[in-house]
Amino acid sequence: MSYSIPNDHIVDFRCCLCPNGDFPDRTICPPGGPGNKKKSPCRFVVTFLDDNGQMVFVSSGIDTTKKKWFSVRQKDTRHGTHRVKTKALPIRTTFDEAQRDLNSYAAKRRWQRRPA
């Protein structure tokens, strides 16, 4: 018996074989994972569209040490990013913690996944 998660379902953790690491721009899972026979959108690393159509995603900002991760909002790729300040999205020390917070926050607000 095999179990597969629908591709549009957002999960709260990385796949156990995730090769992408702390790279927020890597949103495509390579083939070969459990139940993953071809490239597919990552179900953990997700950029959302908020109620105003702005992109919301996890970033380390200008911190080159990448020890601070938080959610940011961006109108479009021509504009800069601004931190989303709320108790539900605190600054975290790892990318995965910040992404987990954002996934939960977005689910409660029924934000949509940004199309690739």
C-alpha cells in the first residue's frame, strides 16, 4: 500500500530526502523522492499570495550569516521586500522554522500558493 500527498497540499516539514537545504529559491523537488517520479513543486517551501495579491515568502534579508529568517511581503519583483511583523511570524534561527510558521499563518488566512 502506498500513500501519496496531493501536489497542492502544503506540508509542515521537508521531505526526508529533500536535497534543497536552506535555499528559499529552490522550490522544485527533483525526481526520485518517495512517490515523486518527476520534478514537482515543493510542498513545504512555498511562496503565497496574500489578500492584496502581494507575494509573501521566507527570507534572510541582508543578513549574510543567514542566522535570522523571517517572512517578507513583496508587491512584485521590481519592488523591495518588507518584513511581515506579527506575533505569529517571529524571527527564527532556521529557514525551516520560519517556513513552518508561514505555512500555518497562510493556511489560517486561506492564502493561495503563488503559481510558478
